[in-house]
Amino acid sequence: MTYPESSFRQRLSLGQSNNALTRLIIVNLVVFITLALIRVFYYYYYREEALVASHFTSEVLPWAVVPDSLGELARKPWTVLTALFTHLGVWMTLANMLWLWSFGYIMQDLTGNRKIIPLYIYGGLAGVLAYLLTVLFLPSTPHLPFYYGGGAGIAAIAIACTVVSPGYRIFPLLNGGFPLWILTAFYLLVSLSTLPVKSPESLSPPLAGALTGYLFIWLVRQGWDASEWMSNFFDWVNDLFNPDKPRKGSPAIKDQLFYKTDSAPYKKTPHVTPQRIDDILDKISEKGYNSLSAEEKDLLRRAGEDDVRL
């Protein structure tokens, strides 16, 4: 028994086709698993927990997290993006992915599939900027030596979907459910309460992400969708690796499948009648033979071959 390719892809996507939320969660999990495997390798090599933590923090993390030094950041600019998908610890990863799925699912239901990833990246970049500004202008001793995690991006999605529809009902079958703004308030309360209050560089990223989510929806309502260019870029990159996508300048599918012959699919042949021949002869007498169209010349030739009796 065979299955259509479309249904096979649908099962693999764990939801609708090209599910951006699923892809976003997968990227976060892949980065987490990769770092966890590297840490396991360090255990086999160093054996002791203290040595593993020391070498892992000094040799691996700097390549994935945002440092507190602009000079170091200039040498590793890619960390501005990799830090958004970097998580350490099972509980931290599990909690963030559950919150991301919860608010991302609602956001996807409200606005579609194309705003999830851009909004997550915008919120994460705002969190990185807030961290760097806080470290530079509000130094604390000691302060966090690096920044990572998806908290700012998740906060941006949470606030954005709440601004779009604060009355969105969660679990409506349970006595009507409860509005979305209650879930968002609970999320922000839990997230901020678990952060060290005396470290402003840990509090500023999620707040910056939340502000970014609000500004994102405000701009959309003003007529400017900041996610469109990023979504178009992702589509372009995806098309580069999609063999089924027609390339620019390539013939259309109908030309490839249906018009492989040199001749036309049909030929219109006008019927030769004495009246039509008389009209052609009158035209020749008035304007000359060169005034005839290709169809009229063909009719005249066929009349001569068939010896049509006028």
C-alpha cells in the first residue's frame, strides 16, 4: 500500500505543512542536544564535574553565547543569533519550549504561520541589545558574563498574541475557559520571579522582548509588517534547496509536459467555398496579391489544388 508524498510530509511536520512553530522548536532542541553531547564527551575526557564545567564554559560556550564585552562580540558576531537558540539544563529547556509552544500555537492561530520566527528573532535581538546596554551603563558586581536563551523571544510572542486578542479563550470547554491575558500575566510573573533581582542584566532582556512584541503589533496595525522581508528571505533560501520549485527563466510546467512536439496541438483549416474564393479574387483585383493574408493565400492555393469550381 502506497501513501501520497503530501500526506507523508504532513505526518513529519507534526501539524500543518511548513509549520514555523515546529521548526523553531526543533532548532532550539537540536542546539540543546548538540551542546549536551559535547558536555558528555568532556565527561569521558576529564571525568570530574569541576573540570568538565570549567572547560565546557571556557572552550565551548563562548562560541554560542553573547559575551559581555563588545570587543569579544566583534570577534564572534554570529553569537548574536546563536545565543537566541542556546539553552543549558533540561528544566530550563523544557520550560521554555512549553511556553514557546503555548504562545506560538496561539499566535499562529491568530496571525498565521509567517510571523512566529521573525517575531522570535526580533524579541531575541532586543534582549541581546538590552543585555549589552545594561552591562555597559548599569554595571553590577558581579554580573552575568554572557547572555543566552529564548526568554526574550518567547516574551515577544506572548505579548504580541495578547495584544492581538487579549480575550482569546484558553480551554474553552472547561466552564468557558479563561482569557489569554491571565496566562500571559502568569508567564511574566513566573519568568521574572525566577531571575535574580539584583542583576539588572538578567531582567532587562525579557522586558525588552515584551516591549518588542507590543511594538511589532503596533507597527502591523499602522500598516508596516516587519516580518514580511524576513519571511520572503526564508522562502528564497528554502526554494534554493527545493528541486520542485521552478527556477527563474525555466519553462512553465505546461510547456514541459504538454508541448514537447514541434507542431501545434491543432491546426485551424478554414473551409474553401466559392464565395470565399470570389472575395479573395476581388481583393486581388483591388489591392494586389501582396495584400492577401497568409490564410487567404493558403485558401487560394488549396482552391487551385482541389480545382474548386467557381
